[in-house]
Amino acid sequence: MRLHPTITHLPGEELMSFVARLAHRNGIATVREFCFDLGLSMRRLADGDVAQVTRLAEIAGTDVEALLRESRKREGTIYRIRGQILTNASLMRPHFRACPVCMAEDIRKSSGLRGHPLIHYRTIWSILHIRTCVEHAAGLINIYSEGRENVHDFPQSFIRCLDKDSQKLSRRTDRFATSFERYLIRRLNAPEENLWLDQMPFYAAAKTCEVLGIVKAFGRDQNSRYLTNTEWTHAGEQGFEIASGGADGIHQFLIGLWRDFPGPRGTPAGPKAWFGRLYHWLEYETKDPAYDPVRAVIVEAIANEIPFHPNEILFGKNLPYRKIHSVGTASHETRISEGRLRIALERAGHIGPEHVKHVAHDIHFDAVAAAPLLDRLSSALSAKATSDILGIKGDTLRLLVGAGFLSPIDKYQSATVASVFSADDVAAFMGMLRDRAEPIQEMPKTAADIVSAVSRTHSSLVDIVGLILSGKLSWIGCRSDVQGIRSIIVDVAELRERLRRGFFRGLTRRQVACELKISTSCARKLVEKEILPSIRQRHPTTRHHLAVVDSRHCREFNLMYIKIYDAAKLLRTSLAKTRHTLAVDGITPKLVKAEYGMDFYLRAEVSEFAEK
């Protein structure tokens, strides 16, 4: 069926505008009634249904491809116009906008105001972000539809608008189309231009430019609800100037906002304060993934150049990495005092001495380069904490440090007075002890943990640890249910054998007493008074230090001195008579009983007296 009379579809004319003109040309009052008479669905036609548009083209005798190009094809919650994706928020609905110069020309070309067939609605006017006619350098004017019947009837709405305000077309706003509007029109008419914005859907690219422009032109906290068309146009131009530079352009704009922020750039301020309306829109007003490229630029800018707070959540996620720290943010993250952190960072060369002139949040440094130092300091353990982790006492910890098994962090580097230890070093020490250990569930009868083994073998923890780390023990066990150094199990019998040293090179005091046939206390006094020279040696099993006398000194002592008992035997008299007889002859003890527990005479004097 071919409709008669029909009209020609004009270049760039929106589909429903053509339907409205076709209805008026055939004397039908409304678009809805016209569609009903032809068996078409107005709703499906308005939504760009291909079958309905094809049927309309057949009825009107016009090119279906041209109609499809100018249709608004609905796909769920989005629309496609000339292949570009738009949403309801980017479309002029339910009202219209038009160029007053284009409308005046349409009226002039028509036979009269009533029933003229050439007043038509251009597709690009339906896009909210385009507010200027490129051809005539004039701002678009608003044409309000009245009632549901006129939602798709632009000619009728335009006629009624002029009936109410005959001077509407004369009140035009002269302005040239901005580069932003020209970009949108080029994108509707031609392939993409390889701009960064082209990766985003049409509506997202347009909205991004406008929000960027609002912040740049009118400030961080401008409410877009009160902007005029001229201000919106200016905002779009300003935002396109930023976004046309791609991710780098937006990045630099964001950093500029951060640097120019009038309040404190650190805690408690954050991206919401730094970027204002832009961040609020992306965080709270829309979750549309179409804007993820913009979110990614914001995340990258903050992560690369801004010392953000450690607890910062950006678009529902933690920031993936950090390149810049301030002393303030580093102090929050590591829980190290700002004063100590300043000293440690300056000593390590990460900040200069001029830091004393600035507050903590204004002292920035490379977070990547300083990460090893910050990790080491933040995980540092006090001596008490280290002892608790290892399950030993402070004195034992000092012995391990003295033996070189553990080393505290350099106090100059850590900026501390007390010794602190790296948690990694403590973990590595325990790892070396467990390296060759066999996992066990129950304690063998002949085994003990290394702390208990110290007392059972009369040794020191340092000696046992040394044997373990040097690989001299054939068996080592490890209990998973015990923490610290007590989890390391050793065989006590093997340990005793490994710890046994060579025999004494000499005589102990008890052996000296047996050799000289004197009491132990007497032998002790002879050694203490250095009558019998001695040296200090470790006991081969108990590891205690003992005084040891060379047997040669015992023989020399016997040659020089004689005990009162031996003198009595030599003179064949009692002790009392021997002491009296020798005293009468003027022979007195050289080592007296009061001092040594026994009287000792010079053997030569007693022998000479006996010969008499």
C-alpha cells in the first residue's frame, strides 16, 4: 500500500518529525491517530523498531536507510542515534529545541504558517549536549510540547509556541558552536577521530566533558542545576579542552586541582574535597561502567602523584599502589611518630634538611624508594617483643646478639635509643633453625626442647644454636603446636656428646687435695693465695669455669713444703711435741694453719733438724 499524498524525508530530519509532517499532510490531527490508521505502533516506531520503520518507508515511498539513520533505536535502557549510544539523560524529552534561524527559513520556504510541510525537527537538536546551530552560529531555543499527544509532534508544538510568543524567533542568542559541539556532531556524522574520548560511549564522553568544564569554569562545588544554556555551553567547551588531551590532560587538570586546593591537602581532606563535583558525580551519582576510564585516570593520578591517606577508599576499592608519601601519610600507615620518621627519612636521604620548615603533610618523598626502610621500621620489634616471640629471656637474647645470630637494626638508621629488631630477621633466624628439622607430634623420651636442653647438658643456648646452624647435629625435631624457640627439639644424649670437650690439662682443687693429701678447703686456699699457680678452664661437660693446677706445681710444692703431720712422722713424735721441738729450735711454719687450715714447714729446715 502506498500513501497518497506523501512528502519527502528531508536531510537530517528526525524520524518522528517526518511521521508528524506526513500525518498533517494527510489531514490527520495527531501522530497517534495516524499510526493507528496505518496499522503502525507509535511506541515501537518512536523506539526505532526496524520492522515498523521499514513498513513506514514502504507506505510513504521513501528511503528506509535514511529513516533508520535518523531514528532513535531503543535497546533496553539506551538509545542508538546514527550508531552512537545515548541515554534518556542526554536527550531532549519530552520537549524540543530548535535553531530560530533554521525555523525562520523553514517558515519562509513553506506556503504559510498553517499546514506548511517543511517545518521539521533535526535529529541533532534532540541531543541535550548540542546547544548551538553550527550553520547559523545561533543558540537553540526551547520549544515546549503540551500534553502527551504532542510529544512526537514537533510541527504542532512549534506552531503553538509561536501562537503564544510571536517574537520568539527574533530573540536569538548569537554564538559560535564550540569545539565540543563540533566534536559531537562530527562523531554523529563520521567515524571516530582516535581521540581518548572515542573509547567511551557518546553520552559518557559528552557528560564527562561537561562535568570537567563545570569544575574548571565554575569551581569545585558548583551546582549544575542552576546553570543556563550559555553556561552549559561554556562548561562543555572548557571540559573538551581538558579531555581532548586524553588521560594526560585530565591527569594534569586533577593534579592542578589538588595543588590549588585552599584547605589542607592531607588528612582529613581527600578526593571529595580536592575534586569536588567531579568526584561526587562519579562516586555517588552514577555507577555506570562507561565512566570507568575517567575513574581510572583519577585513581592513577592519586596513586602516582598524591600522598593519599592509607585508609582511602576510591570508588569502592582501595588504591592499587602508591608512588608518593608524605611524612603524615607514612606516619598513619606505619604508626611511627612523625618526629622519628622525619629523622629516619632524612638520615636515609629520602627528604632534605629543609623538612623542619614544613608541616608533615607537605613533606613528600618517593614511596617506592623508601618502602624497604618503612617496612623495616614499621615491622621492627622491641627487645621485649623479640624475646617474647622467641620464648627466651632478655639476657639470653643479648647472648644470641653477642654471638652474631641476631643483629638489631642500626640505631642511627632506626632513629631509636633502644635496640629494635627486624621482624624479617627474627623470622629468618627461626627459619634457619627449622630448616633441617623433622616435624614431630610427640616428644621422644631422650629429647628435649633446646631451652630445656641447656640445663640438662650444662651448656648455653648459644652453643646449642651454633651446633644446629652449623649442621653438626644428626637429628633435629620441630613441634608445630609450640611457638618460638622451644619448638626446636634436640637429642640430649647426642647434644652432650657434641658439647663434650677435651679433659683438663691439670688437676682440679679436689684432685690437688688428693695429690697432696690435704683437705679440699686447704687446697682451695692454696690456689686462691696463688701458692699453687692455676689457670681457668671450662669443665668438659658442665661448661663451668674451674681453676686447674698443673701437676708439676704440685710436685714442686711437695719438694718445698712438708705438712706438720709428715714432720711428726719424720721425727717420730706427736704433733704437739713436734710443733714444740721445732719451735724451740727456731723453726716456724711458713704457711700457718690459721690462714691455710694446716701448718706447712720448709722441707729443707725440717730435714736438717731431723739429721741432728
